[in-house]
Amino acid sequence: MAVELKVPTVGESIKEVEIGDWLKNPGDHVNRDESVVILESDKATVEIPAPVSGVVTKVLKKKRDKAAVGEVIGYMDESADGATPPAAKSTEPPKPEAKKAEPPAPAKASRLEAGAPKTDAAKTEAPKTDASKTDGAEPPGQRSATIVMPAARRALAEHHVDPGQVVPTGPGGRMLKEDVLRHAENKPAAVGMPEAFAAQPPSRQEEAVPMTPMRRRIAERLVHAQNAAALLTTFNEIDMSGVMALRAKYKDAFAQRYNVKLGFMSFFVKAAVDALKLVPQVNAEIRGEEIVYHNYCDIGIAVGGGKGLVVPILRNAERMSFAQIEMAVGDFGKRAQENKIGLDELKGGTFTISNGGVYGSLLSTPIINPPQSGILGLHTIQERPIALNGQVVIRPMMYVALTYDHRIIDGREAVTFLKRLKESVEEPSRMLLEI
């Protein structure tokens, strides 16, 4: 029985999507609710599960093709469920022993006939022994049989990973992006290029890669923000000694009680909420000829994802505890890497915090996320000499930057906001006492 694969509704304002990677090809067996294809929109990337168990019979849309919501992009055959012949399955190498698996019998025989000596004694030797030696001496030949998915190919280039070092776990021995990332996370940082890449001669080739819908949308919004708002950035620096001492003192007890690490983001979210209450213009937005003030703080946390930067929202951050903030931020980071942030989690937001310090940024001027009027940029913590009580001392310092829309926020309000933020972080007890 033929079953249609349709583009589902992926958001209220999204009428069209772009086809990403097909995770299953025609002829592949798929279980119910197993991901079949990736769809990309300008807001998020979603995986479409199989509505039934069966076999993919036809693909109507190729990668990067456009498809409207509700359009049929492929077909499955439910009657073929479980009809995959055992012989076909046996030709695929088992996942845990992908590198040790022997090729199918026909291919094995052809290699022996081509490479074996013409003596009768050589022909009487065990074929398995000779075949394993022949294959073992030619790792590239084994790697060539592995199907590398497009996302995995990009990850290999980004992390400078030799494909032969990655153990594929996808259907049919396919190499997935997750396989490459898992290998990159477990291996130590390499010095220079891997041998397989370094041995290649210098190349001056160029490759044109189409922008994903999300990247195009990010570009459009950033250009719009630059052109439509009067952006200005003001800076300050924060002595992180107080927060670091408090964190060191209570991090073990905090982790034991809440099963989450006590990071710095919860302190800055709490401090930002306090500063937004003091300077409500930074938490407001312009709608036409009106200024709309919000009596709540929906704070976006910028996190890097597999398809680009996403900004999921902490709803009513003013009501959240330190533990709730840390758990939510950790969950955002994990799901962003897996492209599993929901569209509803990206909507709205009254203020944004972007932490470039995790990448080593010392100073930057972030760009606001319209229609918001402000964004706080955090940076790396660096020990620097400062003057304190008439003496030069070494302190862990962080530069912070507030980019704001000058149409609604004056310099006085921007400086007041950062000053309040600085006071709260340098003396964390102020946030607990709300003074």
C-alpha cells in the first residue's frame, strides 16, 4: 500500500521549505517514526518521521528543491514492511565491526583471481586469509565503500578528520554527521592538518555552496537591523572575582542538589533581569510610532547550532531560579547541536544575551535581533592588571558590550543598564537581596 510523504506544517508563517538530506533512499527499509528526510526553513531544521513502517519507494524532490507545505515529496510502501531479503542484509557490514567485515563473495573472488599467483599452490590457500590480507593492506579501498552523507562530508572538512578514522553507524554502513562529531569530540586536539590531508598538494579550487534557508534568514535580519535601526554600542568591564569565588564555593553542592553545573550564564541572566527592571527602555520595542514596554523578561540566549546561530527564549526569566536557568541553557545548547530546537522556542523575546567568550572573543559589537532594542555581548575572562584602592592588582576581567537602538534608548539609559549589570555581577549578593 502506497503511503505519501508530505511536508507538514512547520510554523505559522512558513509556507515553503527546502529539502535537506534524504536519510533514506529508495529501497531502504524504515521503521515507523524513524527520520526519513530533513527539511530546512528560514527558522529551523526539522526531521520528518516515517508515518508507517515499510520501504521508501520513490523520492519526488531532491536536495535543495523547494516544496510547499502539504506537498507530496515521496512515497513509501507499507506492504513491503519486513520484506527485506536476508541475503541483502548480509552484504552490509555489521555496525560495530564495520572495518573488519568481509566484502560479498563475488567481489572477494574477483580480487583473488586478479591478484593471486598463477601457481596451483597459491590457489589452494584459504581464500579468507588472502582476502583479508589484501583488504587490510588497502584501507582506502574499504573506506571507498562507505557512503558518506553530505552533512558528514561537511563535518569532515570542518573538523579536519580523516574519513577512514570514523566508524559509521548509519543505515547500511552510512557515515552520519553524528559519527564525525563523536569522533572529533573524543580525539585530542590535532596539531596541524591530519596526514591524509597534509599529503595532498596545495589546491586553489573554489566551491560554491548554496546558503541554507536559515543562514539566508539570519543574513536578511542582520542587514535589516543595520539598515532599519540606529545602532550604537557602549562597553564596560566586570571584575569576575566575586562570581568565581561564589561559584567555586557552592558548585559541588549546587550540582549535587540540582544535577546541573553552576555556570556564569545564570548570574548574567539574573543581573540582566535586574537591570531591565531598572531601565525598561532596553526591554521595550518600537511598533510603528509607538513604544511598547514589556512587564516580563523573555530573554533569548544565543547558541551555536548545527545549521547556524539560533536564539531560543527563556520565557519569564524574571521568575526563574539559578538552577532553572542553568538547566534550560544546557538543554538549549545540546538540542541546538542536534537541530532539535522547536520553532515556538525561537519566537518572541524582549532581550538577547550572546556569549562570544566561549569561542575566545575578547571584544565585539553584537547586532540586535529585531524587533528587540538591545543585546548584551559577553566575552572571554582574562586576567588583567587593574587599579584597586590605590594599588595595581591582577583580576579576572570580562568586557561586556550593550548594542542598543538609539531611537528608543539614550546613552544615559545604556550606561545605567551596564553599570547596574556590573554592580550585580561583581557583588552577587545584591541579586539575592534585590538591592
